[in-house]
Amino acid sequence: MKILGFQKMTMLDFPGKIACTIFTAGCNFRCPFCHNAPLVTHIDGQEFSQEEILSYLNKRKGMLDGVCITGGEPLLQKDIKDLIIKIKELGYAVKLDTNGSFPDVLKSLVSQNLIDYVAMDVKNSPSKYALTADASESVVEKVDESIKFLLSGAIPYEFRTTVVKEFHTPTDFEEIGKWIEGADAYYLQAFVDSGDLIGTSLNALPKMEMEQCMNFVRPFVKKVEIRGI
């Protein structure tokens, strides 16, 4: 288990809970706008051990409610299940952030009651997915499988898209809306240049255009909101 980041408290990452966040290393996507690029490309930084994190969680019982596991892509980690089991044994709820490209692992963890909430990134419309994520065309089938699984209602979830001027148009969001039709919650996230991106010369959409994109999704999803503006 390779962990390169540890935020000891957050009130934003896990809906309705005070939590901490674990950042795992590595990702099978190379989204140019990734704000966690060091976790994807510079995976030789300072590591946090499981023992260190579990010790912290043990001391914070009663003060924290949950643990967010993000990345990178957490489901790349071969021993992700073992860590989650140890976190659950301490009495914490677990939120998983994922790009949806490992549906079998996702289904397995959920079926074993090891995950309490899933936030899944939807990088773009199906026709532009591989280009946006810098991934193979076959990845769309995997993402689609994860979308259908979450839509089945097996676990509380949200879908979200980081909106980048160079990659997204309003009509892309109509496609996304049809793809996730019936979803409980979908968030359009404003792009922020962290200063250490994989790509260059990327820009956020103005608020008015973000709202226009949101309106293309609204007919298909129960709850649609914009984050970061």
C-alpha cells in the first residue's frame, strides 16, 4: 500500500462527516487537468505507513467519523481491502474516490460492506472519454459498468466532473446526463490550476458557462450542483 498524502481532518470531503483523507499513489489515467499530479507522476515522495495512519485513527475515535480514500486511483492498490478492513474495525465509515475503471474491485468492496460512500469521477462524455483521460478506448466500457452499478442503488454515491474549458462543451454535459440518467447526485467542479498539473495552458469555465453546462444535465439527474464557484 503506497500512501503519499495524509490530511488529518476535513469537513468537506465526506458528506455529513468529519473525516481525514488518505492519498494513494499512482493512477491508470493521465488527465491533463489532474490537481493531484504529483500522486500520479511523482510517486517516489514521502510515504505514510499504514501503522502511522491507523495509530492516528485509533487516537481520534470519537472526534472523527470517517476516512476518505482518494488518489491517484485507490483501486490500483493491491492491498486496499486489507487497509479498509482495519479502518472499519476501528469503527470508521469509509468513502472511496475512484475513476470507475476497476468495476470488479468496486463491486467486491461494496458487496463486503467495506465502503459507505462512493464519489466517482466522470471525466467527460463517452465519445471524448479516452482523449480526456489520456486512456485507452476500452476504458469506457469499464467506466460504464461502474456507472450502472452505482445507479443500481447498491450504495450511496455521487458522480462528479471537473470542468475544463479546453475539454468540455455544454453539449458534452447533455451526453453525460443521458449516460448517468436517474443518478442521485452529480456535481460540476470548477477547475483550479494547482500549479503542478500534468498538462499546461488549461482554464476554468466562467460561472455563467458552468451554469449553462449544469442546465444540460438537469433534466436527467435528481440533484445537480456546481462546486468551487
